[in-house]
Amino acid sequence: MNAEGTLSVKNVAESNHHYTVGELCELFQITRKTLFYYDRAGLLRPTERVGVQNFKVYDTDAVQRLKTILDYRKAGLTVQEIRQLLSETCNDPAAILNQALDRLKQKQKQCAVQIGRLKELIRELE
């Protein structure tokens, strides 16, 4: 917690606290659905389950892993690419990142073509 009593990513790295689903969602501004999706996809498992109701909790390593996952997603990587990068058997992360870059460049070219076509259609309407 910071001085205002709220969570921050910086505070997480400095603590030995276990975080609930709600705390992680607040910290990273994501939905519970997103967090549970990463669990189902095998990207982020709860560190443990506690209490009678079997609540999911995450330690600081899991929080750092979630930060990495979200950074990769913001960079446009697919869940499959992220899974490969986070795998203990990943021998060449640069190759995976370069493939993702090539994929995004191709998508950028496709978008440029579509934008051009839309501009043509708009001109035809004028």
C-alpha cells in the first residue's frame, strides 16, 4: 500500500504479501474475467487457495508474472506467443518477438490497404 492506502505495482515488488483476485484487478485495472482467463489459458495460476471458500491468492512472483503478461499483451502478442515466452523451455525469445513483430507489420500493411479503400469509397460519395 502507498501513503494513500492504495496498491501500486512498486509496492508489490517490495512486499511479501499475498494478493486476492480483487486486489490484482484493482492494481492492474483489469477485470476478474481477464484474470480467470489467464488462469484457464495456463499463463497465471494462483499461488494457493485459502479459506473455506477456496479463495485464489497470488504472491509477488505471480504479480510480476501478470505484469509481464500484460506488457506482452499491450505489445500485441497472442496468448500462444506469451505462453511460449513464459515457458521454461523457451530457448529463443527474440525469435518469438520477431515473429510477432512481422505479424504486426503485416497487419499494419493490411490496415493501410483498408484505409486507402475507405478513403476511395468516401471520395466516391462526395
